[in-house]
Amino acid sequence: MIQDIAEFLSGKGLKVCTYQTAKPDVVFELGKKKVAVEVETGKILKKDKVKMKNKVQLLKRDYDSWFFVMTDPNNARKYKEFGKTIDKRGLANYLKKLLKNVSS
């Protein structure tokens, strides 16, 4: 899913980076803003809520905008308390809307 998101965004002419470290899964520039995407399965919240809170603090500190993409839509509701959460079924429409708002 991470690669699909990166390919979609780079296909729209955006500068995109992917990471496999503590950084977000996908980072891209939208205008002058840095946007982060965290792809989540739901496991981190079940295993370590403190780690999740730390991740959110870093996202808020380092990026102008960010959101979670849930691979399992059943977990989306639990993640919404931490920040903007999109399940994979609505991701394409969300990204298109996001890109349209910037180009308008």
C-alpha cells in the first residue's frame, strides 16, 4: 500500500519520499507544506499505546499536515482519536480531493 500511495502521488508530479524507519511511511510536498502518511494495520495501538502517542507527537511537530491510512477498516474508529484517519477504501478519493484543493 505504501508503494501504491507513493506511485500515485509521484504520478501527479509531487516530490515523494518513503521510509522504513521511525519516520512516516510516506512524505510528500503539497505546495509549500510537508504532508505525512502513516499506513497502519492496527497492531501498534493494540501493542503499545504510548508508542502511538509518541508517534502522533512527532507527526504534529515535524509535518504541516498528516493522516493515517488504515489497511483494516475495522480499526479506523480507534485511530480517529489520535488524528485524521482514512480507511483504504476512501484513500483515492481523499487524495484526489486534497490535490484538487491545492491546485484550485
